[in-house]
Amino acid sequence: MDAQHKIKSLLDQLNTVIVGKKAQVQDCVACLLAGGHLLIEDVPGVGKTTLAHALSRTFGLQFSRVQFTADLMPSDLTGVSVYERGKESFVFHPGPVFAQVLLADEINRASPKTQSALLEAMEEKQVSVEGATRPLPQPFFVIATQNPQDQLGTFALPESQLDRFLMRISIGYPDRAAERLLLAGSDRRDMVDTLPALLTPHELAELQRHVLAVHTSDALLNYVQDLVDATRSGKWFLQGLSPRAGIALMRAAKAQALISGRDYVAPDDVQAVLPQTIAHRLVPVGDAGRGAVEQVRAMVEAVPLA
């Protein structure tokens, strides 16, 4: 089965569980194929956790879930060493971060200290516990959910952590037809439990190599640089994108191109993933009157295609 058939199978299976949200499901698949971490921000009850479960099962990855709460400690994520009398030594008991997919549920309900414990894991694919550096399983993805920041009991994620997420998406309420299916159909959590794995870790790595091999022309790179420069102009945002964010944008656009069946990146691919990839890294200028996503879209309209 070639890459296109595999990707279509992934999307079709996920869309049987997450109904009426094809664009958001495609964004999630693009994010994981690009090797990035995913942040899902929305109100409770719209399917964030269900989507994370469905992604891990469909991609055939070992899954671990942590419910983030105000009293969650960093060691609750990374693990601890416990003295065992029989061995007369301390034995390390790994925490839930030692999984291929870590679902950090309601990440912004935990304290900033615990949130920061994820930083090394997300960036370096390893954790340092009690002076020892321990590698995490490969591949390693964090799928985090968070509630809107105006809800009670939430802590804003620090900018350094937001920058580690390749994409931030929102699911939103279902339309009337999709909600009717949800009301009349099976429990979505029961459906997730029966999903077959459609990929092995080896096949996922192969798809990720396909993503990296997607071609980018000089004209396309010029367009991306124009967009990055626009974020740094001071007209749209308080601070512009970092070089790391520009690289992340290119990875996401390559994954989008592969999903669309092309071996080269088109401007449409960049525009399709731009708000999800950069809006969470940017703060609009004070007099804009728009949110970051709307500001990104306005900026795209103002940046001409070369």
C-alpha cells in the first residue's frame, strides 16, 4: 500500500469517530506525520480527548493519559526512584511520559512548574530524573488539550511551551447533521476502543520520511520568508516568528502537500496550515481588534504571492 492509500485510510477511520470535522482531523494527521506535538484548545465536551484517543489507536502507538490538575507534580509525569529492600537499591519507576503518545488532558489546569516539566521531553525526546538522562520511546508525541483561558482554574501556557507545539487547533461545536449522528449513534468512546491500528511504527517512520522528501521551490521559500518577515514588521504582531517557527511551518506545509497527493509544496499548502501553525506563537498588536488567528488571515491577504 503506497503513502496516499495509507493516509486516506487514516483519515477515513478517524472521520468515522470524529464526525463533521474533516478539516480538523486532517490537521491532526498532518501534525503527527510532520513529527510535531499537537495542542487542542476548546470548551469541554466537544471531543478533544476522544480525538486524541482515536489518533493514538489509528496510528498504532502506545498510549498514556495524564489528567492535569493543580496538585500534579513533575515527578507524577516523569517517574520516581523507590528503594526496594529485596534489591537493596533504588529502582526507577517510569512515569506516564514514557509512552509513544502522551495525552496531557487539560494541560492548563496544572501549575506552571508542572507544565514546564514537559519542555525537555517535548524538545529533546528525553527527561532528566534525579541526575540521570533517560530517553523516551520513539516516536514520541504530546497531544495536549486545554480549556479556553477565560475559564476558572486555568493557567496560561508559557510562550516557551506554546512554541513546542507544531499546531494548535480548535474542534468547535458540531453542525446540526453531525450532532444528530452523535445523539442517535454509538458512544464515541466505545467506538475508539474497537479501532484497529492502521500503521506500525516502521510505517509511520516511512511516511515521515516521505514528508521530509517533499520538494520546496525557491519561489515557495521566498513566499514563506515574506510571510515570516511580515510577522516581524510590527504592523501585525508584537513580536515576529522565530526561525524555529519558520522551520515548523515548512514541515507542516510538506505534510499538507503529501496528504493532498503532491510531492511538492504549493502556496495553498502553506496557507492551509498557517493559522494552526503560527497563531499560538504570536500576539496581535493592541489596536488590531482581532484574535491571533484572524490577524494571521488578514496578514496573508496583505502578503502578495511572488
